[in-house]
Amino acid sequence: MRNIHPSHRDRVPLKYARNILLVAEAQGYDCEELLRTLDLPVNPLAPGVDLDGLIGAHHYSQIYRRVMWLLQDESFGLGLDQRTPAGSFRMLCLFIIHCETLEQALERAAEFINFCRSLTATSHNDRFPIQRLGNGTALYRFPDNADLVTANDINTTSTTVAHTMAIWRRFCHWLIGKPLDVIAIHLQADVPERTDYFTDLFACEVQFGCEENAFVLAEFCLDCPLIHTEESLQKFLRNAPFHLLVSQDDDDSSLLSQMKRIVGPDLSHEFPSVVVMAEHLNMSVRTLRRRLNELDTTYQQFKDELRQEHATRWLNQPELKINAVSALLGFDEPSAFHRSFKKWTGMTPGEYRASRQPNIMINKA
């Protein structure tokens, strides 16, 4: 087994364990008795316990599963207006796991959630959840505050909605295997007492008093392929939900972000070699390759995935000819671009463009 540097991928702040126990306690359950049935290294409810200390993700998952079984509610202890029956999240995952792109998965997830809400005569959102804005960005809409939580306190409402959106963002991260490029967060709630808390939660611009709760994200994210199978989904569900409640932006994830910044938005020039990239990062080539290996990737995969991201974004702009897209990606010959794109997606660039814009006459030259 590889020796992966400890991170939030395998440990969780103790405060998360404490919070989920307090949810059960508020429903009348004896949490001290519950804890006695679990072999934990520390009691999250003990007086004076360091809530910023870390507990193993395995132990946190034990607590979560026990509390969710008691409550028969999979809503992560967020206090949502509608309970989420046990097993719902697994069924949602199975419903979307075979989608080709994130956009398809998000559309199907909205369909699943609306169907579940209709079974309990709960109001649901008939609006199309995704809107491409035509400027390289897109909106992904969430339910309104009134459909998520009935709390009257502005801080409770805004925090609950924000955490729901943060969990969904991390789920999207897992689906596509890379951080979701969110540009801004739109929240319906008025400006709360602590705006810095929300900025820290999302690490991007947060706007309050908006018409709807939504992500403003880079449009190319919608075209990112889902990278998981039912087999990897089962592993994900066994370890859930700690990786949805804790940020996955550890040092390794930020490494890929640093590498993208070094390459820059212009891919028409020659890609930096692995030696040059390592120099920019102030590390040896061996260290860079080791850290990429810990992320289950390689430098060549990084280059291919970055080119694929840009390729799908540019192919969604019909005014660009395919040969121009090839040049923007730094390919010397269009035929090389065609071969690479088919290897990445199973389609030629022309086939991909036609599948995205079936009613538009495509100039393939």
C-alpha cells in the first residue's frame, strides 16, 4: 500500500463528529450510550476536548452511520426541512453514475430529487437547473431557501443552505476527479453577521440577496467526463460521508492548481517539460512524479486532461473551426488533434460538436 501523506482524505476535525452527535442528542437519543458501543480513540462530547483535533475518517463514518440509522435521515445533520430516507443517497448515485458528463449527471440528479419530493407532496423545482450563459460561464441552480429549510433565523438559514451547496460541490469534485471551477456563489439570504465564514467555506466570491441560490462556474466543467464506475462508487459509499463534509483541497489538489497556473490559459505554445515544471514548483522531478502518483495521475495525464478541458470548451463555440481549435491546443497537425480527442472521448471533434449542437450546421474544415 502506498504511503499517502496524512490529509483530510483520511482524517476529520473532531468538531464534525461532535456536531452529528448533538443532532442525535437533540432528538432524545443517549449519545453517551451510543459512544460506548463504538471503539473510538476519543470522546467527541468530553468536556475540554480539542474540537480542532483530528479523528480517523473510519471512526467518523461509524458515528455518522449509527446516527443516520437512528434518525432514518441522510441529510448530513444539516437540519433540512425534508428528511432524506436511508438509502436515498446511494440510489441517487446509482441513478447518475453512468452519465457521460457532469452536465448530464446534474440534470439527472435534479430529476431524481424532484421525483422523490413529489412522493411526499413536497414542492419541487421544475426549472431547468443549468443555464449556459454564453460567455464561458454557466449557472447551476439549487432549490430556494424556503424549499430547503424553514428556520426563521437568517444565520441558521444561510449557513444550512451554504453547507448544502458546499457538500454538492465536493460531490461534483469526486464525480469528475478534479475541483469544480466555481467563480462565484449566489445566495438568496441577506448579508449575515459573518460574511468571512462563507468566503472561507467556498474560497471564491460570495454574493448575498440574489434571486436564486446558484453556482457560477466555468462552462467547461459541465463537459468534464464522469470518471467513476459502480465499483469505485461502492468504495465511495463505504467511506461516506466524511469526504463530502470536509474540503478536499489539500496540498495535492493545490499542486494541480499550481501546475495549471504555470501552464497558463494559452496552450498554443509548447507545454513545459516535466523538468521545467518541477523547477517552477521548486521540487525535484522525482518528488513531482511521486506526488502526482499519490493523486493517481501522471504528468502526461495532466497534460491530456488539461487539453481535453480546453478542447471541449472551444468546441462548444461554433464560430471556431476545428482546425483553429487544434492550433489553439498546440497541435502541429489537425490529424494529431483528431486522434487525441477520439482517444480522450471516444468521438472525433466533429462528432462531439454535432452531439452538443445537433441543430447547427457544422463546418468541419
